[in-house]
Amino acid sequence: MSFAAVLLLALAKSGLASPVPQPVPPAPPVPQPVPQAAHGSDEEDLSLSSISDLTKPDLWYIFIQADHNEDGKLSKPEFFNFAAHYREEIERAMYEKASEELDLDKDGTLSREEVEKNLATWDIDGFPQELERVRNLEKEKFKIADADGNGKLEGEELVNMYGHGVSDQVMEAEAKSVMESKDLDKDGKLNQKEFWYDYLRPEEDHEEEPYDRNETFHSLDGNGDGFIDMHELKMWEGGYFFLEDAIDKILIMADKDEDGEATFQELADAWHDIELSGVQLPLKGIIVRALGEHEADGRASEL
């Protein structure tokens, strides 16, 4: 199964869903003091938790970037837009230049011929129909990404082709391809058995997956009709499900007054339990990116 990995259940349930999540660049951080230690303390304790590498200034920096309306509370849309913005930055940094392995003539672009030569080396032993499907999908993605129609991809075109969840049209093509391959009764939607069916992997291989398949399916099924439709599948293929699932769980754990938002203090107070549960893990790369490239090398292996 083509897997992504962020999601749009919460936005769908809250009426905030749109055909494609549109990341809104966070507002420039406004320097503000981190809450001070109690009077008389010899030294302020800036740690969030004994098990966290993040500090209170780190979390404060993230908070003020995400709090787009500067009301001192972090809402679900604000948190999602913040995360989606940095997620896209990561994808752009990874794919804005042509892969040296694929760029055979070393001209800094990827031609249709170079991509097709690479596709010819792909193999899915024993499943020729699946091999044909993924090859055709890659050719369709190339056609979509080649905005100027010159038969070569560079810059933004490369990002749209390979960046996970960046291009709405590419996400649409991916979801359509998966739907056609899994929709056995051809009703234009996937029931739970169809959604999880993967003939490339025996059923027992799924036993070690770090999530409950029933819970995940029902969470992804935003309209609660018992099926995954094209919009929901696109969010799965675009990698947004687990991203937003993490945001939901963080806000639920932090939102002690149950107003649907989290203050900085609520997040700081809950952070030990958040890290203990591991619900923040899908955001760790985003957190590293937001804290700056100069910290990334030191934090990436520790968060």
C-alpha cells in the first residue's frame, strides 16, 4: 500500500477541511520573555521535563511562531498551519535539486527520459500489475509537475513531483491510482477491508504496526460513513493524517480548561506526559526545523 504518512480528520470534523490544506506561513516571532521562576529561586529551571531535550525557551519559540493571531492561545488550525509550513520547508529542501543518481547528464534537471530509465530498473517480483500501476503513476506525476511542458523538471517542478504532500494535483493522482487498485467493488470508496488490503504484504506483517488499524480507519473516516472517500484518501496519501493526529492528541493532553486551545503554560505543564506518551513523535522533524538549522544536527538524534 502506498503509505504517507498526516490525516485531515480533525479539520473535517471541525468544519475546517478544504480540498487541500493550505499552509499559512507563521508570523515572525515576537521576542517575549519566557515565564520567570518564582521569586527567591537561585536559578531558573528552564527544562520542560527530565525526559525532554526541549527547553522552555524552545517551546516558547515554537509557541509564538504558531500563535498566528497572537492571542496567547494555540488553536488547532494555528498548530496545523505551523506544522504544515515547516513540513513543506523540509520537503522543499530535500527535493529542490535533481537527484545525482537520476540526473544522468548532470545538467541539474530531470528529463522524462532519465525518469523513465530509472523506472525501468524498478521491480516488484511476482506482481506485474502493481509494477505497471506505480510506473504509470510516476509518469503521470511527471506530466503534472512539468509545468512548462519542456520535458524536464527543475526547481519547483522537482518539489511538486517528489515533495510529499506539496502538490494538490500530484496528491490527487496518487489517491486516484490507489483508489483504482484497491476499490474491488468499484463503488468509488474503500471499506475497511479494501483500505487495509495489501497483497504485497502478508496479513501477519501488519501485527507490529505502531497503531490500531480500527482506530486509525475510523479516525481517517472524517464523515463517519464507514468508507474512505477520495478526499480522505488524498489526505492519507499526502501524509497529513498522522501529522494532524499528533496535533489533536497534544492539544487534548494540554487543554486543561477544555476551551479547545492551549496556552503556553498548559503546553509546558503537559509536556512531560506528552513526551512520555510519544504522541509528539510525528512532529519531531518539524520542531527541529522550526528551531533553526544551527540546532538541527545536535537535536535530530536526541528528540
